[in-house]
Amino acid sequence: MDQFQEFLDTLRHTQVAAPSIEIIFLLALLAICLVFRATRIGLLVAYLFVYRWGWLFIAQTFGQEANTYLSGYAVFGVLVIALTVISMVRASGDR
């Protein structure tokens, strides 16, 4: 339980700064997705952006213990992407 509390404390007190070029690129991609009414693809783009920064945050913050957290993060991240893609394919077939 101490490790979980330490993890929560780390999340509360850590500041993450993303490079401006990545934020501009993300906003441009999301704007393009909105213009072409590709909202599901826009959600995937936003998810991948947040997923990448979560990965970097875990890798930099936890050092040697990061492998355990990154393994779980990777499993759940891939699971979410797979379920999302399956849902998108099934939804496009319903039209």
C-alpha cells in the first residue's frame, strides 16, 4: 500500500511540460478531424497524445521500478486501442 500512496503523491506533485510544437501539431490534427467530421479519429489522436506523455512520465519518474508500471500501462493501453478499433470497424459496418 505504501507504493500506491507514493505513486499518488508523485502524481499530485509532478508538473509535466509538453513542447509547444507538439501541442500545435495536436491542435491542428484535431481541427482537421473536426472539419472532416472524423470525431472518432480525433479521439484516437488525443488518446495517443496523452498515452505517449503518460509513458514518458512513468519512465522518467519511477526509474528502476518503471518496468512494472510500464508493463501494466502498455497492456491496458493496447487493450483500449484494440477495443476502440474493433468498435470503430463494427460501427462503420452498421451504416
